[in-house]
Amino acid sequence: MRKETSVFPVRRRIALGGGSMVALALVFGAAAGGTLSAPPDALAAKFGKRSLKPGMRGKDVRVLQRNLTRLKQTTPATGRYGKLTRRSVKALERRKGWFPINGKVTRREAKRIRRLVSAARARKRARQRAALGAAGYVFPVPDLHNFGGAQARFGAPRSGHSHQGQDVFAPCGTRVFAAHAGNVKARSYQGAAGYYLVIDGLDGSDTVYMHLMKHSWAVVGTLLYAGQQIGKVGQSGNASGCHLHFEHWTAPGWYGGGYPIDPLPELLQWDAYS
């Protein structure tokens, strides 16, 4: 695949005899065949502040890709506007009747996408509130996620013990919610678990959240409601990649006479309506 070389004009002062003049020189990035990086302000551009098209990259491209996935057009969040992103944009344009169908995102189209995502989130919150009235539980990772492979499952072998929870993989910084209402029983750091939080549920069971990005704001004794943000996904402690290690313990709770159960069936159920 041929690489495009960026060209930037650079003013260079060239001495001519006793005087001087300013000449406009075209300097090609990486004279030996490399490429120059895109301007920092472009890479950090906010979604909707510029039009996007194939070949571009940046934070706003990554936001676009995540929004496309939220709108049922699964797109890898690479930050590069490639063929897959263009295909997803065209599919969305076709589905919504947005013309021209060209796979490019204008600033106007970005506003439309933001409105669609906001509406989808509002519907999701409404379903969540309705479900809370009946079940009292919510899924702890409300954004894009997956459950990994066999080693992420409850009971998977570990050195000297077995896996006592279920891993939920999501990008670092993704919000983590309390799965049920209760009081914070423990908040600490441990070499393997990293930053973790234990919630003593009002139903007597405990939920455990490990490998958080940093200490939760909720200190011991804090009363939390189901769906309240308690932290962010991280990879603190002995963690391979960004993920939440989630445990569910029967009453009377975590290392207090209860025992851990496989939380995956519950997580799948909560995920379906959260």
C-alpha cells in the first residue's frame, strides 16, 4: 500500500550577498521516505468540529467509530478513517436516507449522529429504570464490552487457585456502575486485584469490582444506588489488558461466610436490559 507524504510550507531565510530574502521552501517529511505526523490540533479535534473522510485520523474519528457501533454499525475504534469506517457510514446514510450517500461525515451529519446516539442512550436509560423496578440490578459496564475467552470465565485455573469471577473487557476509562444498591464494605488496593471496591448489597449478597483505574470516590460506609458510577475500567494490579473483574458473593457476603458464584448468567441477563 502506497503511503501518502504530507507536505508543509516552511519559511526559510536565505542569505544572498549582503542582503537577505524570505523564500518559501517546500519541505517533504522524512526525506528518507518517512511521513510527517498530522498536526496535534487535528489529532485532538472534537467530534463534529471538522468534516471527516477516508484517510483522516484522530480522536474525533475514534468517537465516530464508537458512535457507529452504538448505532448498530459495528466499526473498530482505531482512530483511522479506513474502508470499514466508510462502509459503516454509507450503511448508516442509506438506512437513514441521508444524501448524498458517499461515506463522508460533514459537520451537519456529525450533529445528526450525536442526536441519534443521545436518543439511543435515553431509550437505554428508560429500559434500565423499568428493569430496576423489578430486578434491582444493572449491568456494571454500560458501554462497549465483551466477556473474553475461557480464561476470563468463573472457575478458570489460576496459579494456586481458580478464577472467582467474570472478566468484562472494555476500554480503559469506561464507566463502572454499581450493579445493585448497598453500602461500601471495602475499598482498597491489593497487588493482584489492583484498586477494588466491595458493595454489601441490601439483599445480603456482595458484589466486587477489581482492576479499577484508581480508587473509587465511594469510601467505606457510602450508600450507593444501583446504576451509580463508582469508578472506571482500568488495568491496575495483576491484569492483562483493560477490564473489570466482577464477583458476586452469596449472603452473608465477601469473606464473611458467603461464597462466590458464577456471575456470567446474571451479567448476561442484566446486559440484556441495561
